[in-house]
Amino acid sequence: MATSGTDHSLTEGPARAALSRRRVLGMGAAAAGGAVLVGPVEAAQAAPGGPKRVLRAPALAPGDRVRVVSPGSTPNPTNMARGIEILRGWGLEVELGTHVFSKYGYLAGTDAQRLADLNAALNDPGVRAVFAARGGYGTQRIVDQINVAGVRRDPRVVVGFSDITSIHGKLWRETGLSTFYGPMVNWSDSRTGPESAEALRRAVMTTEPVTITRDPAETAAPVVVPGRASGPLLGGCLTLLSTSFGAGDVPKFDGAILFFEDVDEAPYSIDRMLTELRRVGALSRVAGVAVGQITNSVGGAGEWDAAAVLKDRLYDLGVPVLGGLRLGHGNGQLTVPLGARATIDAEAGTLTVEAGVRAR
């Protein structure tokens, strides 16, 4: 996953970063192998772990106040201006957190400053949505101190991806809030064009279900285990999931559709992270797996590519698997509700998710 200095959710295209976020987090490396199993599967539907009910915010409407905060790294002012323009074009009243453009090393201000902005946005009763300015790195440094009281009392839309995975997990585990994995306000038209903007608008401003169709051009498109499965859609950036086990912000995936994506991780690194999820039992009771954009995953000559690793680590789980979904760090990123009930139909190549917001 990209570091704060090269966050490809924010810049003009998916050029490969020189240093992965995993190295920033100081994790070691190891490779592992396994058997490949191919064939149709119907997943058993276990009772999903986590909250007993899904908490949905009201759908956004013109005139709503929304707050943009930087829980991780500092956004680019030009890209931010474009993102704000898009939100205002939907009739939303956009406010900026006090420290959105602050800098503290590779962070958007000190931990105390970033946390204060995030908690203020999550607990201000007039704020109907919280949009992350960008990802980068830093959310894990403050996630344990997030104040979720305002969300429990008065749910609001929360949008972000990449480093924001930790916030999604925290809010799901502690409140059951359905949040949105989609583009951030540090907008790049070359990566996220009109289709991406419309997908985000529909997800947060309408109660229509979201359907994502497998894109044959995506790296993980060849990764398919036929079958159909349903459960809450949970997950996010694979690196953030991998580095959060034991810290209290990773959802329980029992009976869920596990979703993951990542950027700038070599195939062996994806192998290592999926092997970790297997070893800690996170994959043992999933209903199915939805694989998003695996961006800039480059291996050595003669080694497995990312698709081969995914097949090796996922095909023997005994559940439907659907790869090739435009969710994540790649071009044409779409938006999907997390926590809402989802169905993958691997043969049809679709992921369908119930609305993450409710009617006003």
C-alpha cells in the first residue's frame, strides 16, 4: 500500500510507489504456498459476527452540511479544490476541519490535531457526513481514541478508503454503522472521472442498491470460484486489515463477504498478508470473498503474479470468490457500502450491496 508521500488514491495515475506502507509499518516479509482448488461452490450461511443490526445514516440531500477531515496525510490543495467543487455541485455545504492542510512530518498535523478534527466531525449534530480528505498514513495512530458516541446517537455518512479502513472497522465494531469505501475529496479526474463521481453520489444520496460488475481488465479478474453467497460486506485495504488484528478495529468476518484491495504490494507480500489472515482464522468462516483493485503489484521474473497468488490463497476456502471489482486504488474507482448486506454471484460477475443509507 502506498505511503503518505505517494498516495495513489490522490495523485494523477497509478505510478508505482518506491516504498510500501507495509514498510512504514515495519512488518517483516515471508512467502508461503498452498494447493489450488477450482470448482463451483455454494457457501454455507453462518450467522455474521459483529453488531446485531446495521446502523444507517439518512441519505444526504442538497443543503446538508458535510465536513472534510484529514485523519492521515496532508492533501493537495489543487486536488482538494476539485473534490470540494464536486460535492458542492451536489448541493452540499462543505466545511473543512481546522487541520486539513496541516503538516507534521508525513502526517496532516499532530495526532491530537487530527483526532480533534475527526471527533468534532463525528459528534457535531449539524454534520451529516464526514469525508476523508485523503489516506496516506496516520489513521491507526488515532483510531483507538475515536469518540463514537455521536455516531451511535445520530448516525452520519462516513466516506473514505485506503488508510481509512481502520475508521470503517472501528465504527462497524462499536456502532454497526454502514460506511462507504470510495474516493476521497483529494480528487483526481484522471483516476476518478465522471463515472466515479456519479457512483459516489448515488451511494450516499440515494437508497438504491449498489451493483459492481467484474471488469475483465482488472488484475484480479481471472480470480473466480463460481457460486453465490450473501452476508455483510466487510473489509477494506488488505494492508490495514493485516496490521490491525489484535488491535480491536478489524471486523469479525464470520458469515461475511470479505472484501479487500491494495496498492504497491508485490505478489509475495499479498501472499504473506493472506497467509496471516488464514493463520489467525479470519478466513475460516467467511461466506465469500470479493477482490477489488490490486494495483501495481509487480513480482520478479518467473514468479507468481498477483492473480496466481490470489488463486493459491483463496481457492481452497470452499466459498465463492469474485475478483476484478473496480473498488480501490485503481482507475475508475467506484463506491460500495460496508456493513450492508451483499450478494456475490461469481458466475454472473456481480457484487450487489443493499443501500448504506436510509430514506430521510
